[in-house]
Amino acid sequence: MFKKTKNGDTKAVTKWFPPGCYEVYDMSKEGRTKLQEHGRFHTIGDMPKYNVLVKPSMTKNQDHLDVIRLLLEAAVQKRLMSERRIGCLLSGGLDSSLIAALLTKNARKAGITYPIQTYSIGMEGSPDIAAARKVAKHIGSEHHEVGLTPEEALAAVDEIIYCLESFDVVNIRSSVGNYLLARYIQRETDSVVIYSGEGSDEVAQGYIYFNKAPSAEAADAQGRKLLSELYMFDVLRSDRATAAHGLEVRVPFLDHTFTSYYLSLPPELRRARNGIEKFLLREAFSGTGLLPDEILWRPKEGFSDGTSTLDNPLHLMLGNFAASKVTDEMMANAKKTYPINPPKSKEGYYYRMVFERHFPGKGNLMPTNWTPQWTDSDDPSARTFSHYKNK
């Protein structure tokens, strides 16, 4: 787009186009454009206005736990249409484990004859590798474990920043495993359509810090805010990291019908309970046998954290690497060097340097960074929170 300046000149203006929206422009013969209409197809929480697989009338008098199960399973079923082989990312956490279990179950029902492949990545001794192995055995998938070394993680950072077009610390940390696992799938398997558990933390209030929310209403507002910003963070990461390797990711937790129903339930029902995040979602599948209880009730573990060990966590590896590249003097002048969205840590500064090398002067396109709420830590890694459980 081009914008007129005060002196009559024109300059190019680049900005995010918000998801779920449309705009109508009037274009003059002289090449000028004028915005005529800006609209939104729907807002977060709105029920779909199109034909859906499970109609509201079909769930009218059912218990809410039954409906949660029904709609999530339907979200998995409707995404089975594919001429290419289907697989599933599996970290061993609640979200990816639920999707992998529902996928293997419904693939058989749909007549898919090949075994569903599942994929996990991590360093030796990482909690995700062990948990994913248990889930794969339980659901009977063809499981692939991909080893990760500190050297591989550090070497991938530059191309990840280029791929994501982002310098957000959380996004880049989480993308290390995502990106390298997608590369393995593309090189070593014939699966192209990949299911993922992304979106659950935003819909179902799954981040550890939700345990510290001052009220159910505050937790609900934060969850909706995260959903509205997904296109800049988790959705961006999930899409770019897989698409960079020719894969198509599908995310049942962000299904329109499932999301709108889940958000329609009372905030008090959806908040963390007894120190357990996503309690309602876990409760819905409790006693079904879909997953082992130790997985169903496994505490939240961030993806970047779960791929590394407690003794040598990924966020410290990346932070130490960045510290070797960024001096104290550079950090002291961070606000002068990058007045828009200045980095708050040496790790963030290093990512910004790499970003600016690839995309000079475009740092203003990221209006915000992903930041946890209600926490006593300056670092977004869940392992730095005082209420982190997997210690």
C-alpha cells in the first residue's frame, strides 16, 4: 500500500492484514486507492454460519463433557480428506497425544489401511521423547524418534528466523524442534499431511501461567487475546516451519465449531482447577481409555522445554549462545539501535540482529512479543516460573 505524506509525497506502507477480515478499495485511474469498507467475517467465539458436521441441534441436551469429546473427534474426522499420506506430530503432551489418539482411531474407521506415523524430537533424556514413546505404544502408531543435539539446535536458528520472518523469542525457541522435525519428515518419510495439537493452549487456557489468573474472567480475556494474536505467533510458527519443508499442517483444536462451543461454556468451568491447567479438556477424556492417565494428566511442558533436559534446557543453551554474540555495550544501547520493539535480553537482541540482516528496517512489522502473564519471571520459558511442576 502507498500512503501520502504531509509534503505530498507517497511512501510504501506495509502492515499485517488481520485474519478473518476483508477490505474493499476504490482504485482511481490515477492509481490512487481509497478504503471503502473493512469487515470481519466473524469474531472469536461466534458460532459458524455455514453447514457444519455436528449441528447444534444434535448436541442440545447433551452433557458438556460429551459435547467436547464429540466435537474434537469430529474436528479430527473432517480433516482426514487427503490424497497424500497422513501423519501426526507427537510431543507426548496432552494436546498432541489427544490428536494422535483420535487420528489413529478415526483413520481405521475411515478405511485408511496404512499405519499412521507419529513423530517426536528431543535430546537424549528429554521428557517429551519418553512420553511420546508411551503414547505411540498405546495408540499403535508407527513411531519415529528424532534425536536433537545442541549443535543442531544452534545451527538452525538463522534459517528459522528467515523462515518465520520473526524475531520473537518464544516463537524461535519453539520452532527449533518444529522446524527440524518437519525437515526429517520431508526427507525420511512419505507423509505430507501432518496433524498437530496446536491451538489447545489458547482455546483451553493451557499455559502454566493460567494457574495464576486472578479470576475466571481474567483468564477468559487472556485466552481470547491469545487467540486473536495466533497469526503472529503459534499459527505462524506451525505453518511456516512445516510449509518450508513441503508439508501441510492441520490443527483440529482450532476447528471453528469446537472453538466456538468451548468458548461458549462458562469461564469458571474453563479455568485451571486444583493447579491443573486445561482441567476441563482433561476431564472430558478421563475414563475413556483413549490415553494412559499419566499422559492425560501430565503437567504442561512447553515444546521448546520438553525437547531438552532439566539439566541442560534449550532456553539456556540459546541464551548462552546469544550472550557470546552480544556485548554488554550493545545491550545498553538496545533502545537506540532498535527504538521500535527493542529487545529485552541478549537472546532477543541476537534474534533481532539476524532478522534485520535478512529483512532490514522491517522490525516495526511485529507490534508485540509473546509475553506470559501473572508470573514472577522475566523469561518466557515455563521452566523459569516458580509454579513450574516438572522439576
